[in-house]
Amino acid sequence: MFQVRGDSGPAVLLLPGGAASADGFFPGLAEGLIADPGCRVILHDRPGTGTSERPGSLASATSGLHVTIAEAGLGPVVAIGQSLGGAVAALLARDHPGDVAGLVLIDPSPVNDAARAHQLTQTMRKIETLHRLPLLGRVMQPLIGALGANKHLKSATRPDIRAAWQRMKELDLSQLARAAEGLDTLAAGFRESDLPRVPAAVITADRKPDTPMHRAHERLATALGAPLLSWPGADHNAQLTHPDEVLAACRAVVRQVQPGLTD
């Protein structure tokens, strides 16, 4: 199932990170894009993620989205994805280029770095195994959920951003691990040269330029002919630490897709 918000304008598909639900994951982004430059925003929880009751896998994500976009009748879309959602957005553009008019990748998971993707997948498998231990699992979930979220909760002034950080603390580790399963296999077959040239932006966290994640994001930006954007203090969840900058980047891509829209 999916929701469409907004009455007219180019279509935007929001792809949240991990296994999170699309509703509320990008605070203010849907509302901001509907108001300016005028968009229709598709909210959809892929099978196996969010509130969806249908099982699903990363390997089948793009085929499922292809069907959803066709059912919505709003394609091609500007796909905006964070973390694992960013990887899915890149895969959607590769697998179904006719569905994608533009891309905004917010600190995407390293689908274009096989070694890093393997490392990430192995880590998630270990976390899932430990989480299944009766006593340790009850301790791990709140601890991992609190990593990074607590400090941001203290400084967040917007209620919608505070609510999003709070949801980060309540993540379902088992669902997250299942959602990320297969990233290493997909990364092994991913070629940046297969990406279509569409209006795009790649947003990366405030890391040193020589880190593997920064280099992976730089390669994605180069392949797309897109700017690589970052801001001081931006972390993996740039949509929460820098929501205004992310909204501006998304608006810029939408306007490239449909140049007639007013500034």
C-alpha cells in the first residue's frame, strides 16, 4: 500500500533508511516539497520494512517499487533515499531507469563498495545473532537504539525532529538485519557505469575525505554527474541534523527535473 500527499506536480518517492517507516522519517520534507515547488509525495513501506505486513527482501525491492510506481500512475519519480533507502534508490535507477527522473541519495549504504557492503552485512548478522540471545538481546536493543540519538534529542528544538530521533531509539534490530540482508551480494554486481544520468545530488556525512564511505559517495556523485554535498556536523542522518539543507538539495533536483517550476 502507498499514500500520495499533494495534489499536483512532479512525483517524489521517499525511501527511508534501514527498515523504518516512511511516515515521519524525513521531518518536514514531504510538506516542504508539496509547498515549494509543488510536488506529489509517495509514502510507501516496502515489504519487510516499516508497517508493512508483507515479507520482503532487499533483492526484490526494486521490482516491488516498479509495481508500486506503476500502480500510483505517477512515474517517473524523484527518488529520495537515506542510508539503505539510498542504496535502494540507486538500484531502482539502475534496474528501472524509466521509473526514475531524479535522485537524492542521503549518506547511502555502500552499494558501490563490495568490501564495505560485505563488512556491513556481516556486522548486521552478528548483531542479529546476539540480539536473539534472551538476556543479551533485551539489553542490546535499547543500547544500540540510543547510540547517537540521545545527544541529538537533547539539542533538537523541532518537535517533528525530536519524534524522529525518538523513533530511532526504538528500532527493531531483527527487522533491520533482515532488511539489510543481501546488500553484499547486490554490491558485488553493482557497476556505477550502469546508473542513468539524471538530475541528482549525493549527500555525505561530515567525514574525512579518505574514508571508504566518503570515497564511495564521491564515486556515485561522479557517475551521476551530480554534486557531492556535505555540511559541518552532518552525520549519517543528515535529514535530521541538517533538514533545511536537505530540503534545499531536494528542491534543486526537482527543479532540474521540471525546469518550468518557479523558484
